[in-house]
Amino acid sequence: MDQNKPLKVRLAFSVILLGVSLLFAAVVTDHWAVLSPSVEENSTACDAAHFGLWRLCTKRIVLQERGHREKSCGPISLPGDHNCSYFKHFTPGETSEIFEVTTQKEYSISAAAMSIFSVGFAIIGTICVLLSFRKKRDYLLKPASMFYTFAGLCIIISVEVMRQSVKRMIDSKETAWIQYSYSWSFACACASFVLLFVCGIALLLIALPRFPQNPWETCMDAEPEH
């Protein structure tokens, strides 16, 4: 039996918990993408936006310099009036006309659904690992590793759906957005995919029984004949 197996499991689980924390941060925050519209010469203010899986936030940015100005609005970190609203397809009472007009509702629903699956898999995997610690049930580590791997795959699918949504939004001629950038929530989602997927596979390899290094180990472990 591998004497270092409990230490390896705890080390992998610690990294997985970091990935789960990044996953939760990405799902609940609204900084996946930042959108910037074009700015006309005589404009004194512009509306930049950033959004996540559930909400769209707009900021009214006052332009102070009129002489030399870029064509885009921003950056989003500039001071201004901030307003957030949930997407209409999640809360019918809320209004978010900007997002509803400029991108497809199916993209937002698909990305949100995959993120929910990812969170669910991560929670189930964590429960399995904790139960294996308390009751010495090592066989729970195998399904836990698979749940973490599935969680990583689901969140990267959500990332790709969001990326396609933003790209299609910018390419559309019916929108006012001309520039975009991915923000820290998007980075958290990508990092959580790497940690959950890689450490999930590592946890599976740790949970598997050790193969004999030479044929004599199998013979020595065999039960004697009666």
C-alpha cells in the first residue's frame, strides 16, 4: 500500500478547492466581458458595459477631454453612474434591452446552464472527498475525480459559448459595440477549468490501485492454497 497516498489526496484536494473557489467567483460575478461603443466627436459621455452569466451592468462615463479622444468608450474603470439589471429571460420583471437586442438569448441561457452543471458537479465531488476522509472510504475518490473533471469540462464549454456570444455581438452590424475585452471573471473561469480538469485526473490516478512493479509482488500477495 502506498504510504504517501493520503498526503497526495490532500494535496490534490487543496488545489481542487482553489479551482472550486475560482469557479464560484466566475459564476457569481459580472466581469466576463467588457463592451465599448463608438464615441462621436461631439459626445460628452458614453455608455460602456460589462456582463456575466446573469446580469448586465452599464456605466455612464463622462468624457473630460474633447480634443484628443479615442473612438471607443472607456476604460470601464473610469468613474460614472453604475446600473445593473438581470437578463430578461431569467427575471421577466427586469429589463435589459441592450443585451436582449445585441446578442442571442440562447447563448446566455446555454452558458448559464453549463455553469450550473459545473457548480453541481464540483459540489458533489467535494462531498465525496469529504466522506472518504471521515469514513475511510477510498472508493469514493474515483467518482469524486470524475465529478471534478466533468465540472472543468462544463465550465470551459460555458467559456466558449460566452466567447462566441461576444464575438457575434461585435461582428453584428446592428449593434453599437465596436470593441470588447475579457475581464477577470473570464480569467477565473479559465483557471478553474485547468485546475479542476488536471487535478481531477490526478486524483483519479492517485485513487487507482498501485500496479505491481515485478511479478513477485503478485505472487507474494496471493492467498495460500488450502
